[in-house]
Amino acid sequence: MRVKMTATTIVLLLILGCTKEKVPERFYPRNDHEAYWYSLKQADLLSTALGKDWLEAADKPFENQINIQLPYQEAFVLSPMKPDALGYRFDAKRGQKVLVYLQLITNDTTRVFVDLFRVENDSLKDYRHVASADSSLQLGFEPRKNASYLLRLQPELLRGGNFTITIENVPTLAFPVAGKDKRAIQSVFGDPRDGGKREHHGVDIFARRHTPILAPTKAEVRFVGTRGLGGKVVWLYDRKRGTNLYFAHLQEQKVKRYQMVNPGDTIGTVGNTGNARYTPPHLHFGIYKNGPINPYAFIVPEYQRPDAFTEDLSLLGSQLTLSKDLILKTQMDIRAPNSDTLNSGDLISVQAINHQFARISDQSGEIGFVYKRDLTNFE
């Protein structure tokens, strides 16, 4: 689904079969938001001031995006008194799986439309609808290339509440050497080989000889044998992603051709066969699909998963008066630059809280971000 923005209208064109993401069927993009829009039109509510505000709110996430870095977690409020919507903008990498969990934490039956768009062209405000949350307000997908995404959240008219949202990015494959993690990787994709005549098309994971090599996903064994530089090798085919997984320099091969393996099954052991005979034992792991793919993001978590959300939410949604000047940041991120200063006596509203920051709006509706510890500077 592609979205073209005008001043107040989103034109949605459903284009099936063109997605560059792997999206489970339960998260296929749906027309729920548009169907609700049509029901409001049929009830002649879009001609009312409240209906027009809801339509304008649907545009808001495409114009005023909240830039975040994954993984991300916050509690936020959407007031039922005034139509509103949020848009979270983030980057995701090929090889990662992005998981979204939205939870209503107030006692209500609010229906929220949760839709994911891939950013096609910033300057044209061009977005493609790629996924929608299911009835449990969860969503998951795997990017087929590095890309930027926009997650839009909008409740029904006159509905709202307090929510928590968690957006995680996790590797799509399990680490292929038993008992090891990224610290065992000592050579990465693109490193020079043979004096710069060729590049390394995988990662080298060092471990003791005979350490089990594990299937990182459900796959079919396509080849078991000895081949040139790789020595004893195993090739797996990951049908889910259409990729070939290459395991080289094995000491032992524990599988047979055409065998199906599940995540965690032992397919061989670490060795130094082939052109690795003069190096310490290690696994060369590669991924291929129309050429070599950097496997690092497929097997290594980029960040630690967020802790359980246990923040004090007593100020969420409240209006407060500043007791002294306060510096705003451009994002809920310690690395983000400062953007502006609010003055003592200014009235603000607390829109969201996470582990370190609060998202606030001033009387003009402008959004900014402050350190949560500075919430003590309010009267």
C-alpha cells in the first residue's frame, strides 16, 4: 500500500505482492483504518468538526514524526477528548526481525488502528503500507533491505487511554556456534583476503575444535561434502527467507543431504579444514541470495532487549507549570542534540515517559523531549 500525502488527505492504494518485507499472514496490511473512515462518512460524522479533526489527526504522523532508535519503549497517553494520532519513525536492517507490542494500561475497550509504512520517498511524502497489527495489538516483520519505517497509531473517535509500546529488533537467526556469541567473531564480511584480491563473504566464529555447530533456523540440508577453500562444508536452504546458509571448515559433518533440521540441531563441529588448516579452528558462516549477504545482523543482537516497563506513570497526561527554565532535546535519546528552551512559568503537558525521558508539549502544541529527572522542576 502506497501513501501519498496532500494537505489533509491520505490517498491509499492497495498494491499486493510487492512488499519488500517478510510479513506473517496475521500481520498482512489491512483496510481497517479506511473501513472505519468510511463508516464515519456513512454516518455523516466526517462533516462535523470532530470528524474533521479525526481526519486531520490521521495525517499528523506523516508530518510530525517521533524519531526513535530501536529497541524502544515508552508509556504514552492519547486523550479521548481530542482526536490524535502518533507516528514513530525508525530504521531497520536486513537480517533483523522487528516486533511491536502495544498494550492498553487503562481500563477501557479502546480500539486502536496500528499500521506500518515503509518510507519510499521523504521529499514526496511517499509511504507504502506493509503491515497492520492483529487483534492483540502486536505486529512483526522482517525487512528485506535496510529501510526507514513509520508506525502510525490512531484510536477510534472519542476513544483513548494510557498505553505502553515496545518496539524491538532481534536477529532472525540463532547464533550458529554452541555457547558462543558476537565476541567469538574475529573476521567480518568484507575483510580483504589473498592480499586484497578478494573479499571475505561471511563471518569467522572462533571456538575450540569439536564445538557443536547448530542450525540457526528450520532448513533443508542441500549439500554435505568437501569443497576447495571451505574444506568440509554444509549448505542449508532456509525456505522461509529463500536464502542459502553456508558452513565451512568443519571438523565433522553430522547431517545428510535432504535432511530437515530445526533450530538448535547439531549439523557439524568446528574445525579448520580447507584453506583454514593453518589457522585456529573456526566456523566460516555465510548467507547467499543472488550473491553474498552480510550475515552479521542476522545472528548478532544490535542492542540489549529493553527491561520490563516499571516506570512511575503518575504524571502521564498531566498539565504542569515549569518552576525553572528547561532544555528540550530533539529526541528521546541521550545522544540527541538540544532543540529549544522552555521558560519558567510555562505550562506543559506530559505526553509520554520512558526509562530516561519524557515527551512533552507546550501551550502551542509543540513537542519536545526532556530528561525524566527534570520532571521534579515542576510546580
